[in-house]
Amino acid sequence: MAIHDLKELLRHAQPKLQAGRYVFVSLPQWPSLPLSDVLMSFREHEGLTFILEQSIADQHGLPYEYVAAWITMEVNSALDAVGFTAAFATALGQHNISCNVVAAFHHDHLFVAHGDGAKAVEVLQNL
């Protein structure tokens, strides 16, 4: 069951560093790769944004500028919970760690600079 209460969300956040290196790609249309290779896609006015494993982007010659570590907040957070994103973004910001957030149905997923992955998990464990 999804959790709404901020104190409970923070207590049970359980940040998990996923293996791998991830990149953000922006393209005008869907590239010639299977949907199963796409971690996330989002349509913006400027084009389509994709999050992919770096190796997949490299295989397809897709351009990117940012290589990220992926952290999953294992707590089942409600989509209408208030304050969770602000709490972890603020904590990371206080340690000079940028954070790009994807809120999926069950969990929040954070993308931080690849070199900051382990430090970010440590910060998040202390929320």
C-alpha cells in the first residue's frame, strides 16, 4: 500500500543504488531501438527525452552529455504524498549533489552524477 505520511516515507525510504551507468538522450522522434531498452521516455515540446543504459545509447550512437547513477527509493510512495521529493532533494543539495527525479507509480527514482552515487545513498540513508 502506498505511503502518504512524510515521516513514514523518510523512515522507510531504503535508497538502493542500481548497477550500471545511465544517460539522458533527447531526440526529435522515437529511435530504432526496442521499447524494452528504454528505462523512461517523456514527450516534451522540444522532443522526446529517454533514459537509457549508457551502453545502449553507445550501441545506437545516440548523443548524451550526462552520465548518471540510478537510485531507487524502495518505499512505496503515494503519488500525492507531500514533501518527500523536497526532503531528499534538499538533503542532496546540502551536499552539492544534483538530482533528477522520476516519480513512477510505486517508487521515486533519482538520477545523480555517476560519481556521486555512493555518496548520495549515504546522504539518503540519513534522512
